[in-house]
Amino acid sequence: MSKVTSMRDAVAEVVHDGDVVAIEGFTHLICFAAGHEIIRQRKRDLTLARLTPDLIYDQMVAAGTARKLVFSWLGNPGVGGLHAIRRRVEDDDPAPLELEEYSHFGMVGRYTAGASNLPFFPLRSYFETDLPKANPLIRPIKSPYGDETVYAVPPLKPDVTVVHAQRADAEGNTQMWGLLGCQKEAAFAAKRVIVVVEELVDEAVIRADPNRTVIPGLIVDAVVVEPWGAHPSYVQGGYDRDNHFYRDWDAISREAASTQAWLDEWVYGVSGRAEYIEKLGPERLASLRPSGAAPSGSVDYGIYR
Amino acid sequence: MSEPRPAERSAPETQAFTKSEMMIVAAARELAGQRVCFVGVGLPNIAVNLARLTVAPSLELVYESGAFGAKPARLPLSIGDPTIVTGATAAVSMFELFSFYLQGGLVDVGFLGAAQIDRFGNINSTVIGDYDHPRTRLPGSGGACEIAINARQVFVIMRQSKRSFVDRIDFRTSPGNLGGAETAARIRREEGWLGRGPSVVVTDLGIYHFDDSGEMRLDSIHPGATLDQVRETIGWEPRVAVSLAVTPAPTVEELRLIREQLDPDGAYRK
């Protein structure tokens, strides 16, 4: 059964006010197209979970969609801070923003516990740090098999996880390559999953390379085909990270007014990703193509009858 | 002990390299002989990549984003850049990276930056001021907290200032030698940490190692820097090695690699 739908319909049907939403992807495969559609549909009171809130959550927070962030690293990598989020946290401007903070391993562990239906995830971290004081959900736990104490983090089960990938079939069987982040864990942990892909492929393409399947259609609710849907994040082998935009955002987001003006032009001012890409223009897109190809060798799975 | 010659600010030959370039080169050289290095965002990224091209050609670069044995063809702005995947030994999930590679004990050196550090190498990268009402909200741990605990040793690279080298850090994000070497060793043993903690801090003025008490000690001062500058940019009275060395200046080749290959835009070396 085909689950292919438009981004507008997918977000309207799958994302509700008050939901815990995880748009995952570690630097790679961050679905800005979904984040922008959530802004356009003026969803409210969301709890936004991501290891690195990145520009996408800075934009969603600036647009007033969120009341809370669950995260482990709050910055613009190699550039600086996330100013819209910092205004909310440092100055309560225009309203306070609740924070629930972990480390990367803690967040990965939370999705893993959520995906595996476990009550907690144990890890060797947080010893002698102030993080368990800042977040009382990070708790010490004694080993049942000895004297050792480790720390535990609670499961994270998002209402909605959005995963961007290179390709999927119509049922949502999804393949990706490059940095995998914790997209698999976040998808399996979620109640509902939206998969957004650069390319829709035939089921036979998926079945020809089953090791590359990260998410089975079994857990997918909607498939959206949205080329360039990750820009200014990137897609391995497809397009590069738009580092110029990551640097530009630092200036754009310094003031609330310039942030809103950007949202007006690039999010509210376009009907969807196709119009956004048209607005970026062919020159910008061409500059983001990889400088060459680096195809993997193919492997032989064999036929066994 | 002889005081290094003070910098002659007007002499053009002392401008042959910047303080940042000296810092990056000194940090890279500290990696000689190391095998597996976990690379943090920012300055560690350029230092580790310089080491791979100079003193540590067999260094395996681990990025928390999920690359093992990365061979970046350009210096990535972020630690999740596509160039760290193409040609890498392995691209793995973050679960595998943190569970099997880091917590499993395979990382020799965790290379971190920081906003604040104290004399015992405890690191703050979370907030300046009170946690609930911070004056400045910093990025937070990322992977730094578990790197500090599970990497066999920790290297730190950061610029010195009264704001960053402080008597008391505002928040302990990543543990160093806690309140001193004895306590730290006991706690690390009792709690089963794999790491022995911080071993090197490289700044724009010099190189520190940690003495038997677990406190930072200036072992080498960079050419052009003075002890007065060191004292003016540190929030406590720093320990100085009896036989204080002067860091050898960057070589022509090290500078060429930084300027032409690693940082052509000058983002890190200013």
C-alpha cells in the first residue's frame, strides 16, 4: 500500500499541537522541509527533541511552535550560538523556553530505550558532573550483578519522528548512507513516523540491497518525496551542507526582527519546498553539488533456491 | 630558569606566525605516537587534522557523528561534514560509536575545547552564570561529558583569558582531576572510569601538563609569549615548571599545511 503523500498533508495529519516531535539527523539529513511546513501550519506547544537543535529548531522556536527543548548540544557547529533559542533562555524573550538537557550518549540511549521498550538505558557517563543536578531525570543506578553504579536515562518515545533519507519505496522501506546519527533509534522509538526522501524508488531497488535498509515500512506512516528537502543540511552523495547559510544565519538570527523577516520571506512566503528551491536558484544549487562521484563497489548477495 | 625573551611587537619577523597557529601546531605535536583520537568541534578539529598530516600519520580519527578512520579531504566546518564519510574506514550509528568505540575503551585521546577550565582540568561548556538563569547559555555537553570519562586521556585546546581560565567554573560539564589527583584517582577507580583524565592543555601562550597533585603546570611557553602574559590571563597563580621550555616555532611545512590546506579561509588561525 502506497503511503506517498504531500508534505502539507503529512504534517497536517501526523503532527498535532502539544506533540513531542523529533526531526533527527546528525548534521546530515536534517529535514528542514518538514520543519518549515510545521511552522507554516502554525503548530503550537510542541516539545522538540534532537541531539543538536541546529538551525531548524532555532527557526521553529523563533516561529513560536515550541514550549520545550530536549537536547544535548545547543549550537551552530563551527559558527557559534543559536540566537533565537538563547533569547528565550537568557531573556525569556518573548517567553521562557523549558529545557531538558542530556549528553549525546544520553540522548542516543533515550531513543534506544524507547525503541527497545525498556524502562531506562544505563551508561557510564555523568559521574562527578553537574548534569544530574541540572536534570534530575539523569539518575544513578546500582548494578544488580555487583557493586558498580552507572547512570540511567529514561526512554524517549516521540509522538512523531521525521527522518530524511536518500531513498524509500512507496511503502516507506527506507535506505540511507553516510552519517546515520540516531535516525533508526528515533524512528523505532516513535508512535508515528514521517519519512522524507530525495528519491522514490521501486521496491526491487530496496530488495536488491537489504543491508542498506535502515527503517522498514512497517513503522512508517507517511512517505514524502521532497528533493533538496534537507537544505541547508545535506544529503551524502546528493548535495553538500550549505555552510554559507549556516554562517549567514548567525547574523540573520541576532535580532528578533531580522529573524522574523527571514521567516516571512523563506518560510511563510513560499508554498512549500519546491518554491523554496526555485527561490534559492540554480546557481546556488549547482554550487552545492559534490565535486565528484565516489560510488561504492557493489556486493553479491547470491541467489539461493 | 631563564625568562623567555619578551615579544617585540613591532618586529615583523615575530609576525611570521599567529598565536593561533602556534597553538594549533603545538596541540598537533602532542598527538605524536597516539593511535585513536576522538575529535571535538572547533579548534580540536584543525589540530587533529594537522597531526594526521604531520606527526601522527597512522592516527585514526573518530568523529562523534559516526565516522571511524576518517580521512577528510577538506577541513570540515562541522564535525558532521560529508567529507569525513567519503573514504573513511567505517560510518556507524551514534549508538555504536558511543557504546562500542568510546565506552568500549577503544579511544586513546579525547580532544576537547572548552569555555571555562579550572586548575584541575575540570571543564565547563554549559552555562556562564546560574544554570536556571544563565548570563550566557553555551552549547552544553554534546559528547564531551562521556569522552572525559571514557577516553583513556583527554587533551584540551583553548585560548587563555581571565574569563576562561577561572578559579571556579560555573558548571562542571566534563570532569577532570576534580579537587585534586588523589581524590580523582580514587573516584575514577571506584566508579570504574576507563579514562585517567586530562593530560595536556594547549593554549595560545603555552603547553600545560598536570603535576602529581593533579594541577596544571606550565611546561612550555610559546615563542613571543611572556610569563606576565600567562599570569594576566589565568584566574589563579599558575605553577610553572622549573625547567620551563620554549615551544619550538611552527615549521614552514606546518604553516603551509594550515594556511593552504586546512584553513584557507583563515577561520581558525586568526
